[in-house]
Amino acid sequence: MANPAPKTDTAPGATGRPPPGRDTKKTAQAAAALNAGTATKKRRIRFGRVLTARGLAVFTRQVATLVKAGMPIMRALDVLARQEKNVAFKEILLSISETIRAGGNFSDGLAQYPKVFDRLYINMVKAGEAGGVLDVVLDRLSKFLEKAEYIRGKIKAAMTYPIIIVFVATAIVMALMLFVVPKFQTMFTVQLKGQALPMLTVIVLNIANALVSPAKHLMQSDFLMGALLLLLIYGGSVIGLIIIWKLLRRTRMGTWAMDWMFVRGPVVGDLFLKAAIARFTRTFGTLLASGVPILQALTITKETSGNVHVAAAIGVVHDRVKEGDTVARPLEATAIFPGMVSSMIEVGEETGALPDMLTRIADIYDEEVDNAVASLTAIIEPIMIVLMAVVVGIIVLALFLPIIRIIELLGS
């Protein structure tokens, strides 16, 4: 027979909800004192991310499994803290466990770390505690996070391959223009003795001279130092462009323009729009299924949409629902979401099965994202190879034309 669990595991709040008859005033005082004591722990975590999205999904799955097996939430956190290798996250788990031990709820502990656990996470846990179904909500939340991470990984994979191809192709072309073309230019000057070069050759040589010009004199005296200087200049330029992109992303106008490009732009726009629809419907459906009120669920979904245009559309739906309208009609009027989405949501509202319908829509669009990623990867690969071959071919042709003339002069 298994040994009974220690009494400390059934402390107030250990199951994720307050027991009847508890003095809420004393509990609030104890939780406030504990929050003050753990403030120093939170201040230690300043740089970088404490936990990745994948790590959060794994943690949620572990907690859901332990709670579903009948283990009190406080003991589950202690078990996970003992085996946690991430020191910062281990401190967070111990702090949440102490909050529960002092009489708080699991959601109270999570709310102390908003940079690790977002509003969606906290409100779903809070709804599970209020309804006495914390194990069910944690299981649903873990599935939601795992699915979101899977889709995020698919999109990253689709974007990574073209970026690598572009980087390699650019590096090859730059190497030719910086180190090979100048050598041919010297040979052409000596052999042709001022004769006119073909137009294509002149264009390629001018581009190469412009690229080499920042370190031209240094390369004549010390080729390696000149090459290193060029690498630093152009490498710094790439880093500068990345920094400018991130700074623009923080401005209101920059965010608006970039998010518009992500959902309306060519090639990738359809992929990102489908991913945004899948995220919206899965988040909204998961919150509703967990017992979160519809207006609060729309607010949380808006904040976690990740795109200002999608967020604005959800905001319009929130305001119309607040006035007594349905979700489907204003959603269709936003022109962001396809008619199929609003039609299926309307059916879900009429049948009283809106959470299930939203989950079904999310599954459909997740599958479409998978297909779009596969199609995009299949299309991009040959296009990039052809473009690279054309650029290299033009450079080779530009260098080969004067060589023919040199051969003719030597023959005569």
C-alpha cells in the first residue's frame, strides 16, 4: 500500500483553490508579506528570458500530469523545483510554492512573474481554480502551448531555410566581387592597354570598385588587413540593419507597417495570416472552454495576438459583443478574417458549442499552415538556386568577354 501524503501537501491552497471557511483577510496579509519577501528574487532576473516558450510548454505538461495523477499542486511544484536545472526558474517555482504554503492560490504565485506567465496563462489557471477543475485546465493549457510551439517551429523552419540560402549566395557573390574581380581588372588594364571593355564588364567592375573602395588602398599594401576591414565594415552593416529593424519594430508606425506586411504581403502574407487565425481561434476557444468570461477572453486574446491589425479587429469584436452583438457579425466586418471563419463561429454560437467550433477552426488552419510551409519551402528552393546561378553566371560572363578579346589580340 502506498504511504499517505504528508500533511503539509494539503495546506490551504495546495489544490489550487481556497478551502471553505478560510480567513481571507489573514490569507491576503500572508500573501502580501510573502510577495514583499520574494521581490528581491524577482529583481535578480533582469537579463534575457527566464524560460523559453518550449520550456514553458514542457513545465505545464509536467504540472498537468502530476496534478492529474492526484498530487497536490504545492508538492508538484516542489518536485519539479528539485529537478529543475535552470536556477532562475527554480527560484520562481520555490517562490510560487511558498505563496501557496502561505495560503495563496497557484494563480497568485504565477501573477508575481508576469514576464514568465502571461495573462492568458494566469487567467486560465484562475478559472480552473474557481471551477475546481485545475487538472483539466492545466491539461488543456499544456496542449494549447504545445500546439502553439509546434506552429511557431514550423514557421521558423520555413523562414530559416531561405535566409540561409540568401546568406550563402550573398557571401559567394561578395567574395567574387571583392577578391576575384579586382584581380581580373588589373589583368585587363595590362593586357588590353586602354581599349574599351564590354558594357557588362564595365558595370561589374564599377560595382566591385564601389564595394572595395572603403579599403582599396589598404588592400594594395596589406591584402589580409584590407579583407578583414571589409568584412568588419559589411558585417557591421548587417548588424546595423538588424538593430534598425528592431528599433523600427518598437515604434508605432514601424510596427503597423511590418505587421501589415506579415498578413498582407506577397508570398509569406498568406502563411502568417493563417497562423494568426489559428492562434486567435485556439486561444479564444481554450479560454472559453476553461470558463473565462467572453469579454475577458477577447481582451486576453487581443493582447496575445502578436499582430496589431489582428488585435485591432479583435478589439472591434470586443466592443460590439459588449454592446450585445454576436462574435461572428463584427468579425466578418473586419475584413481580416475569411468568411469561412465567421460562418463557422456563427454556427458555434447558434448551437451553443462555440469553444468546440473555435478549436475545430484552429485545427483546420494549423493543417493549412503545415501545407503552406511545405509549399513555400518547395517553391523557394529552386527559385533561390536559379537566382544564384544567374548572378554568378553574369559575373563569369562579364569576366570572360574581355578574356576572348585578349586571346584575339595575342593571336594577331
